Amino acid sequence: MSDPLAAKTAARTAAFARRKAAHAAASRGTAGRLSEVLAGYRGVPLAGYMPIRTEIDPIPAMAEAAAYGPVGVPVIKGADLPLSFSRW
């Protein structure tokens, strides 16, 4: 049986490498596709996130969505505590 922690670490490392490559290849304005998808949910409460490192930046799409309804972001209160959400 494999070590679950090692498998999780390996999966995160692989995901980071793929995001880094995608981030390097992306052009500015790529949040436009996300805005297109979210347009079908205008007025519906949505959740987003604040990007770190090579994560895709949803902030332009979140700003557009916030003009039509509430957008929440996760709040990390501490290790091993559940996330809560705050209005962005």
C-alpha cells in the first residue's frame, strides 16, 4: 500500500508544474473565458479565490460577477479549522 501523504505531495508537485507551464503560456486577458462561463450565473452567489504563485487569476472575472451578485472568498482561520467565506 502506498503512503497517502507521499501521493498527495506528488500530486501537488505535478499540479504546480502543470500550472506553471500553463501560466507561462497564457496571455493577458485569459479570464475572459471565465467571464463568459460565469455570465450564465449572473445574480447567483459565487465563490472565488485570491491567486497565489501560478494559480489562474480569476479576479477580473470576479470583479465582473460582483456587479451582478455577491462573490465570496475563502477565509483561512487556522490550521485544521474549516474555511469560512467572506464577501469580496
